[in-house]
Amino acid sequence: MKPLLRFQVLGVLVVLGILHCQASVRRHAFVVKEAPYTRLCSTKNILTVNGQFPGPTLYARKGDTIIVDVHNKGNRNITIHWHGVKQPRNPWSDGPEYITQCPIQPGAKFSQKIILSTEEGTLWWHAHSEWDRATVYGALVVYPKKGTHYPFSKPHAEFPLILGEWWKEDIEKLYTESLKFGGDPNISDALTINGQPGDLYPCSKPDTFKLMVEHGKTYLLRLINSGIQDILFFSIANHSLTIVGSDASYTKPFVTNYIAISPGQTIDFLLTADQDPDHHYYMGAKVYAAAPNPFDNTTTTALLHYGNFTPSNCPPFSPYLPPYNDTNSSVSFTGRLRSLADDSHSAVDVPLNITDSLFFTLSINTFPCHQNDSCQGPNGSRLAASVNNVSFVTPTVKNILQAYYYHANGVFGDRFPDFPETVFDFTAADLPLYLETPKSGTEVKVLEYNSTVEIVFQGTNLVAGDYHPMHLHGYSFYVVGWGFGNFDKDKDPLNYNLVDPPLQNTIAVPINGWTTVRFKAGNPGVWFMHCHLDRHMSWGMTMAFIVKNGKSPDDQILPPPPDMPPC
Ligand SMILES: *[C@@H]1O[C@H](CO)[C@@H](O)[C@H](O)[C@H]1NC(C)=O
Ligand SMILES: *[C@@H]1O[C@H](CO)[C@@H](O)[C@H](O)[C@H]1NC(C)=O
Ligand SMILES: *[C@@H]1O[C@H](CO)[C@@H](O)[C@H](O)[C@H]1NC(C)=O
Ligand SMILES: *[C@@H]1O[C@H](CO)[C@@H](O)[C@H](O)[C@H]1NC(C)=O
Ligand SMILES: *[C@@H]1O[C@H](CO)[C@@H](O)[C@H](O)[C@H]1NC(C)=O
Ligand SMILES: *[C@@H]1O[C@H](CO)[C@@H](O)[C@H](O)[C@H]1NC(C)=O
Ligand SMILES: *[C@@H]1O[C@H](CO)[C@@H](O)[C@H](O)[C@H]1NC(C)=O
Ligand SMILES: *[C@@H]1O[C@H](CO)[C@@H](O)[C@H](O)[C@H]1NC(C)=O
Ligand SMILES: *[C@@H]1O[C@H](CO)[C@@H](O)[C@H](O)[C@H]1NC(C)=O
Ligand SMILES: *[C@@H]1O[C@H](CO)[C@@H](O)[C@H](O)[C@H]1NC(C)=O
Ligand SMILES: *[C@@H]1O[C@H](CO)[C@@H](O)[C@H](O)[C@H]1NC(C)=O
Ligand SMILES: [Cu+2]
């Protein structure tokens, strides 16, 4: 064995930089830059990575480390987040601007270390500065370790399918104008599949994404919702979909004819090409809209073609997509997700003895207008949002992680409330106006190392109820229960699923409803938690956890890399 091993070490480790039979380190360059893209009959410059839209797909195996050298050759500040990567002990590379780092300024570089651990399946990466993730995003595919396998038959081939939104206008303008005038941002002009709107939009037909399949074969599709505004319904005409994973965690397989996917979430599904190969089929996506706001009511499509199909005059079959206001179809799809919970893939380890029981209300709010009551929110107000009535104010001079690590005062407070100070009928149809104006603050919740945390997210009907895809950095959580109306602390916990709850990093809390999640705080650091609708995030529906170090040196935050971007 010895000589063979030495040969492999010389041949593989030294030459390719890969440790045989162990997790490997892969290195990539991300050059952030403007590039011209044509959609909906007009061309504009968008911010991209390496000039690509969507950006490059990263491939790795479970447990690998990836180093990405991010070089900002754009004209604006940027940060990149590795969505769903837990980054054990390494919050430094997590990415949210002014939470764990200062932005990478034009001309600057930052080498980010992406430490994979238990994740296996589909994740993604995106900008975490202003609303730049509208165009700066891509897939991150995590294969099983060498010598281990999917918990299903090896698919014939696999493809990422990234759903997104497209604005004719500039994203920076959308961001600055929405926040300046305090109203709802303009709705998107198109939805996209792998960056393309598809045949139902002007000037889009030639570039529609085409999935070529062979009859009788099974494919693994890795669906990602990169959108900044919308939960989306997705389906493929005449084909059933077998769900096998979500957020890089395997699920018990189930068959469905549509998917509901929230911003930030990923869904892995198997598609068997078992339909008539002499037809062609659309896959499509459209918005699920809960609140009574305008929404993008268009439908994006891509094509499914069998082998030697020759396009005929017959139009492709259209997929079934639930009506835009079908809340039941949205929540009941999400409610079907269950951890696979088989021993070889994902042993379920739901915390049972909770040390930190938290109850977080999620509200849309209003602030008085700065500009002589000429704001575009309700009654001339400026729209805001909050968690437990605290509308989060993002620091601008220092970031929270550096302030915590170097004991700098004055950047954040540690008094984020465990419970709402005012208990009211959260989901009542009419709520008194005096509840509508939140506090402002930069408050974190401090957790002891290895504490066991439960959060009940309670949506409220302040201003207008909506769903909220809540995303936690640094962790995945078990989604143990959900429902409509006000959470009932006596009755609802009796129905918690503590056997095979899904392990997610993003969960859409239903409109005027609640969702309970649990996790063990075994990853020290500063970890952002926020609604993954970017407007709600920018209005303040965010907070951060500080998870303290454990006693052992192996349970402590790693030292910062030398090239942390300065403020
Ligand atoms: C949003 O839409 C309005 C009305 O169509 C338009 O006047 C405005 O310029 C748009 N906002 C941005 C940021 O382009
Ligand atoms: C596909 O579905 C459509 C609508 O549900 C149906 O009319 C059509 O016959 C189906 N086509 C095939 C090839 O099964
Ligand atoms: C979408 O909304 C626009 C404007 O409200 C309306 O004119 C159009 O008919 C709607 N389209 C669809 C497909 O519902
Ligand atoms: C959805 O909207 C349609 C009208 O557009 C209405 O008839 C229907 O009752 C609504 N469904 C729900 C569940 O609200
Ligand atoms: C809700 O949706 C699920 C799944 O699509 C369906 O089985 C169920 O019948 C629906 N319930 C109602 C009340 O429409
Ligand atoms: C639950 O956790 C508390 C605090 O860590 C501990 O004192 C107690 O023994 C634990 N109970 C069980 C049943 O594990
Ligand atoms: C508000 O109104 C006052 C008096 O009309 C004016 O001087 C001021 O410039 C206005 N401020 C803004 C932000 O429009
Ligand atoms: C939020 O705090 C503000 C300021 O203290 C208060 O006026 C308002 O009623 C509170 N709202 C809720 C929902 O607690
Ligand atoms: C923290 O929890 C992990 C398991 O989740 C356990 O292996 C470890 O010993 C715990 N460490 C401490 C210091 O409690
Ligand atoms: C706007 O003002 C009216 C009249 O005071 C009030 O009934 C309504 O609730 C207000 N809307 C919001 C969202 O504050
Ligand atoms: C870019 O980041 C630097 C460092 O944090 C900050 O000083 C500057 O104001 C930012 N620029 C913009 C336009 O936000
Ligand atoms: Cu939200």
C-alpha cells in the first residue's frame, strides 16, 4: 500500500492539489464586472460574475473547501454570500454587507473560503449587497463524497434550473428610488429560467433554455429561486416531478405536478422522460402573490425536447400552474417536505430540550415620511418592516462581526427581544394604527455555544399581511410546525413533527400564519437572519445572532483572514 499511496500523494496531491480520499480544496476566480445583456428587446449593462448571467456554477463534494478569489472590477461596492453553506467557525467569508464584512470596493479583492460540511445537494451563491443579487447569482452543486451515493438511482444527467426576475430598469436605480420614496418597488418586467424569459415575452424566443432528454431516462434537476420578490410556482407540462431534496438536504421522495419555491430555497427533483417523444413541452414558472399588491403576472418558460425531435407546427404543451392567489397550493407543497431520515444519509437530530425559546413577530410597518409627507407608502408614509417591532438598522461604518471580535463598542446592542413587548391579535383583519410604527435599532440576540434554540415566527397583519421567506445564515434548521392565524402555545406544539421535519435554511412563513424552527447553536460567529424578499430585508425585517465560542479551541471562531475588506 505504501508506495501506491506515495505515488498518489505525489501525483494527485502535489500536481492537482487534491488530497486523495479526503476533502479537496478547489479554487475559482470571480471577477465582478458590468456586461451588456439583451432581454425584452433592449440591451443594458448588468453587474455579473465573469461576464456571465446567471453566473458560473460551482461544483464540489460534500466536505470540500472552495476558495473563491473575488475581484471587484465593477463600479460599485459588492459582497458575495454562499447561501446555505454553514461555514463552521468561519463567519468571515459569509458575505452580508456590514454584518460579517465591509464591502469589497471597486478595484479591491477578497479571497473567500467556503467550508462545506454536512451540506449535500443544491445550494447557490449570490451578491449580499443592496439588491445586486437580482443579477449576481449562480448555482453551487454539492455532490456526495467519493464512494458514497445519492439515496436514489444515479440520474442519467443533471442540470441546474435557476428561476429569477428581470427588470428593464437598472437594479441600483430600483433600489435607491424605492428606498428614497418609501414605496413598494416596481414589479419585475419578466421572470426567467436560467436567465431567459422564454417564448411568451417579446424578443425572447431564440434564446429560450432547452432541456434535451432521451426517452426513458431519468434526470436530476436542481431548481433554485434566486428571485428577490416572489415565491414561484413551477411545473413541466405532462410530466410528474419526484421531489428528493431541498436546501442541500435529502427529503423523502414524493410525486407532484407542481412546485412552490420561495426566494432563497432550492428544490431537487427527478424527472423521468416518459412522455410522447414526438411532442415538445414547456416548463414554466409564475408568481404566487399573497398580498394585495401589484405583481408580475407573466409566465416564464423553457423547453423540454426529446432526442431527435424535429420542431413542428404544434405548439409545445403548457404546464399546469396554480392560480396566482392559491395560498393553499403554496403552503401545502412546502408542508409536504420531510427529511429523508435514513441512517446513511441524514440522521435526524432535532433538538428536544430547548434552552432558548424565542417568539419573533414579522411585520410590515410604516415610518413618517422624511420628505414632507410625499412618500409613496400608505397615507404618504415610508414603508418599513421589523422583527419583534425592531426595524433593523444596518451599520455603515463598521461591521458587526469585526466589532464583536475586536470588542468595539457602539456598533450594535445585545438587547434583541426574545418576545414581542406588545402582545396583540397579530393576524386580526383590522389593527390599531398606533402599532404600525416600529422602533429602530441594531440589536443582536446572543446565544451560548451549543444552546438549543426554538423560534416561532409569527406573521402579523400590520399594514398588510404577507408571507416571509426567513433565511438563517450559518445553520440549517428543522421546520417542526406551521399553521395559519395566531400561534397557540398550548395546542400547536402538540402537533410538532419531531420525527422527520425538513432541514432547511429558508422557510416561507405563511401569510397571517406562523412557522416554528429549531436548531442547535453549535457554530460560533455572527449570523444574519432575514426575510429573503429584498424589499422586506432593506426595510428592516432582519436581525443577527451572535453565537458565543465554546470552551475548547475547536469550538471557537477561526482567526480572520488577512485580506478582510476594510471599511
Ligand atoms: C417605476 O415605475 C414608474 C412608473 O412606471 C416609473 O416612472 C419609474 O421610473 C420606475 N422606477 C424606476 C426606478 O425606474
Ligand atoms: C398534455 O397535457 C395536456 C393538458 O393537460 C393534454 O391536453 C395533452 O393531451 C397531454 N399531451 C400528452 C402527449 O399527453
Ligand atoms: C397582467 O396584468 C396586466 C396589468 O394589470 C393586465 O393588463 C394583464 O391582462 C394581465 N395578464 C395576465 C396574463 O393576467
Ligand atoms: C383568486 O382570485 C380569483 C379572481 O381573480 C377569485 O375568483 C378567487 O376566489 C381567488 N381565490 C382565492 C383562494 O382567493
Ligand atoms: C390544498 O392543496 C393540496 C395540494 O395541492 C390539495 O391536496 C388539497 O386538496 C388542497 N386543499 C384545499 C382546501 O383546497
Ligand atoms: C435540558 O437542558 C438543561 C440546560 O442545559 C439541562 O439542565 C437539563 O438537564 C436538560 N434536560 C434534559 C432532559 O436533557
Ligand atoms: C419640505 O418643505 C419645506 C418647506 O416647504 C422645504 O423647505 C423643504 O425643502 C422640504 N424638504 C424636502 C425634503 O422636500
Ligand atoms: C413598536 O414600538 C413603538 C415605539 O415604542 C410603539 O409605538 C408601537 O406601538 C410598537 N408596536 C408594536 C406592534 O409593538
Ligand atoms: C456541542 O454539541 C455537540 C453535538 O451537537 C457535541 O458533540 C459537543 O460535545 C458539544 N460541545 C459542548 C462543549 O457542549
Ligand atoms: C391610512 O389612513 C386611513 C385613515 O386614517 C386609515 O384608515 C388606514 O388604516 C391608513 N392605512 C395605513 C396602512 O396606515
Ligand atoms: C463602499 O464601501 C465603503 C466602505 O465601507 C464605504 O465607505 C462607502 O460609502 C461605500 N460606498 C457606497 C456608494 O455605498
Ligand atoms: Cu418578508
